[in-house]
Amino acid sequence: MKHSMKRIMIVLTILLIVSTSFIYAITPRSYYGNTSKYYKWDSSSIKCYVDSTITSTFSTSVCNSIKAGLTAWNNSDAPAVTFTTSYSNWDVLAEAGDYGSSGWDALCTTSCSSLSNNIYIEDYAIIDLNTYYLDNYLSVNNLWRAICCHEMGHAHGLAHNNNEDSIMNEYTTGYYNYLGSSPHFTAPQYADFLGVNAIY
Amino acid sequence: MNKKYLIILIAVIACAGLFAYPKANAQRSRNTVVVSASWHDHFFSAEEMAENSDIVVGGVLDSSYTELRGNLVFTRSQILVERVYAGDCAEGTIIEVLQTGGDYKDHHTAPISESPLIEPSTKYLLMLSLTEPDDRFGQYYLISGGYQGMVKVSEYPAEEDLNGAFDPVFDMKH
């Protein structure tokens, strides 16, 4: 009896360690990674303004792909993204520009103004798409969708990871390989939902 | 005997809880800005990065200036090359490295979290890629792999230890 109890305890301990390590390994981190700090929206919905640098520049299909990427997290616990045509009341601004050879395809700038219990509350986020690189792929609609989904992941509070099955990989071809056969993620994956749902 | 393992189990659960649960913190902070990029290039090892870089050098910041592209500020750091490991570059020359972030008049762009701006009085090992000539922005170097090709060092390593100096970049991420 004593021995069976001992075995159960050992098995339970091993299971706990393995499962904790597994979940930790596959879950995308919040921006502040291991320091237990997060940032997040303090709202159930946020408004996104797609700037004329996108709507006046790109084809309807590219614009639709961008919008699909921006709303790709709407079936997670993150705030639902809706679009606004009013520049005066956006939470997320999406814009595009030729920033030259910068080393990055897209950028997300997030501003937070308060901290409570290690949770930063977001004021706004700005997503910039660098057409210097991306204009070469105007016919690859899903690339635009993937990049905007990735950047909105940052806007929702997720950091990069090196999970091959995540839209939050740190380099573009790591989640949408426009140069090869895989991966071709255009939406959050299982690990991404785990990460974002842990924040909200 | 059972009690002993029960205590171990409780200790493991307690440690997991401490690891996962955010500590209470009453501090308040204003205007915390986080910038993240979807990097255009990426490498899986220092060897691969070195092969795909135009120059590999050791150097220090000589001076820097900023410029505005759209709404974003970029910093051009003039690096005094003190050691050349590979590529067409001479010791004692100044090269220009571009990074995102900086202040320009009333514009401010926070540096990308993974790629802090090059600091003065600090020795760096740099694996760099030369950009294509551009009528608007000229030609300059970018840090290979976005941020991967830049590490701070106290002394420049011997050539055979060069790749090892970049291990922390790859160990951290993989």
C-alpha cells in the first residue's frame, strides 16, 4: 500500500513537471517575458483605423487581407477589433510607408500609461508596414494577412517566440515563408491562443 | 515515507505557482513604449550569419545622428572599426550602421526591444550587411539578422573564438 502510494506520488510529480514545462515551452510570452509583467487592453473591444497610406495605395484584395489579419484574433479572448473611419478615436492605427532598408518588414509600437499589479494598460498601438520589402509581394495577399495578424498579436500583448507552430515567430519567413513551402500561417495557432488567452 | 513525497509534491506545486504568478507591484509607470519588429532576415547560427554578412568587425561608437522617415526616427551610428575579422573593411575606418529608434526634433521613436541602440564607450562585435545603394537614403550597414549580429564585449576575441561570442544570441532564443 505504501509502495503504491509512493509510485503515485512520483508519477504525479513527474507529470506535473513535464506538463508545466511543456505548456511553458509552447506558450508565447507576454512582452515582459519571465518578469511577470504584461500589457493588455483594458476593454472588451478596440477600434482600428486603417490609414490612407494603405487604403489609397493598395488594391482592394490587399486591403481586405490586411483587415482580415487585423481581426484574426477576434475569436480569442483578446478584445474584438472593429474598424473605424474616424481618425479621432482609434486604439490601433495601421499604416504603411517606404522606410527603406530597415531590416524589418513591419513594426508594432505599443504605448502604455499605467501599471497596476505588473499589468500595463495599453493606450494605443501603431502598426507600420514597410513597403520597401513588402511591395515585392503585392500579389501574395496571404503574406499581408499574416504580417498584420502577427503585428496585432503584439498589439494584444504577445512577444516573439521561437515556436515553429506560432504566428508570433520573430522573423517573417518563420511564420509565413513567402520564399518556400512552409509555414504559411495567416491566423493565430494553438500556441498563440494559449498565450493571448492567458493574458485576457 | 508517504509524507516525504507529499511534501516534495507540495514544494513542486508551490515553486510552479511562484514562477507563474505575477508578483504584486504597486509601482506606477507612465508612457512605457514597447516596439517590436517582424524581422526580414534571420539566422540559426553564428556560422550561418557570418557567411551571409558582408563584414564582421569589432568597433566602438564614434558619433551618431538621426533622420526621419515618415513618422519614424532612425539612428545612424558611426562606428570606429578597431578589429576586422572578415570582409572588405580596414581598421581605423568609420562605418555607418542604421538602427530604428531615436529622437529627431519633436519626433521620438523608441528603439526596437530586441535591438537597443548602440551605446557610447562600449565595444561591440558586429556582423553587418551592406544595403543596396538608395537615392533617398544612401548606403549603410544593417545588423545581420535584425539584432542577432550585435553583441557587447569587454575585449575583442581571437578569430577562432568569434562565433562563440555570439552564442548567447542563439542560446537565448533556441
